[in-house]
Amino acid sequence: MQTIDIEAVKSYLLDLQETICRELAKEDGEKDFIKDEWQRAQGGGGLTRVMEDGAVIEKGGVNYSYVEGTNMPASATAHRPELAGRGFKAMGVSLVIHPKNPHAPTSHMNVRFFIAEKEGAEPIWWFGGGFDLTPYYANKEDCQFWHQVAKDACDPFGEECYSKYKKWCDDYFYIKHRDEHRGIGGLFFDDVNTDSTSQSGEGWNFEQCFAFMRSVGDHFIKAYQPILNKRKDLPYTEQERDFQLYRRGRYVEFNLVWDRGTLFGLQTGGRTESILMSLPTAVSWRYNWQPEPGTREAELTDYYLKPKDWLNVSIER
């Protein structure tokens, strides 16, 4: 039986939260992330870090949570019916950053660990996570850089690792009712454990799965900070700001309608303010609006929001 070191996972997650908040506060240069520690009556608690109306970051949240319960919620058992009737412990760090500048993309990252236990049975555990990028005025250089860092995170874990979890990201962050992808993707993984990694040989043990989650978590700031730094001070127009707010509406729709993490949090009696911290401060919707063909606004959906092999896209100099 494998040793499952929950305390090591908790410690890593808290360190990751602190590192990301410190580096993003440097990029903002004006504000820091406030700390809001909370307890959950049913078991567990967390630390929510939030920045609002900074010089660069209009709304940003980096949340650490640890929750436990006696029964898995429907959002989890729908995908894994064998979890029904088990108690659970779930922990993770989840973040969303909404910059003010329309040329600086929104980004999301999450790394998490679940364990479901029942007396007389082997525990069922798995890691999940990933990071993805949602630009408004996209460019190929940023897309290629983002995906190269994602590949760097995966390379120590096998040749097929990046392509597998890139495709999963493209498939997951798809807004079905709009027939659009949310952004340009990145990585998404769930159910990473010994069984799920054993298709092509011996599966990863707990330490190897944990190392993969850490690699993804550690590479987020390496991927996002240079892009944010490059784009945060670019001049922009009121029209570009209006388009950013309109596209943020798609982000909100995905999070409230499709995102499994949001549903899990609400169904387990999680802290609503922390669960919904990903929502931007300002957002807009328009009835049946379409951008003019040939504009940069149209280019976003016509080109950038269609899944691609970004590492091999030609970049004109």
C-alpha cells in the first residue's frame, strides 16, 4: 500500500499560493493581495488572497482551500460512481487573474488533490490541475510561449504528456452553448493516479503524481508573468476596453454553467465568496453582437480560439 502524504501536499499548496501572490504583486506595483482566512463548519477551511483595482490587475484571486466531508457530491460521483458513499478530503490552489489592459490576457490555474476513503477499502486518490490563457487581443508570440512553458512542465514525465493534457484542456474549456473555446488552452488534467498513468507501462506512484502536479503549479508563473509584463502597459482604446468586457462575459458563462470546480464547491457547501472570486469586477453582454469581419476582434474567434498546434505555428517577423 502506498504512503499518501497529505501534509506534504498542503504545505506545497500554501507555498505555491504565497509565491504566486508575491510575483503578481510585483507586476502590479501598487497593491498587494489581501488575506482572508476562513473556516468551514463541515470541516476544513482555507486562505483566500484577493486583489481589486490594482494598477495592473483589475481583479485577481488566489485561493487555497482544504475541505472534507462524509459523502462525495453529485458533481464528483457523476464522473466516478465508485466514489458514492465515501468520505473525502479535497485540497487545492485555484486562481484567476483579470488584468485591466485588454492586451493583457486573463489567466486561470488550478492544482488539486482528492482522496476518498471508506472503512475496509483501499483509498481512492488522484491529482488534477492545469493552466489556461484567455486573450482578448491575441498574438502568436504569446500563444507559442505559453504552450512552450506548458510543454516544459510536462517533458520530464514522458513524450506524450504535453499533447495528452493539451488536448484535454482544449476539450474541457469549450463553451458548448456558444460553440466556442474559452481561450487558447494550455494544460488540463484530472484523475491522475497510479491506475490512470499505467496504460503504457507501470503507473506513476503517489510521489511521481505529486511531482507532476508540482511541475504544473511551478510553471504557471513562468508562463504568465512574462506575458503580463510585456502587455500590461500597452496603450489601448475605449473600443478595445469595451471588447474586453464583452468577451469576459464568455468567461463568466463558462464558470457558472460548465466548470466542475465551481459546481463541486457549491455542492459541498464551500465558501461562496471564495468560489466566485474568479468572476471579474466589470463585464458586459450585448444582444446578438458580432465583430466586423477582418478586424482584430473578429480574428480572436476566427483564428485564435480554434485549437492549434501552437508550438509549430509560423510567426512572421
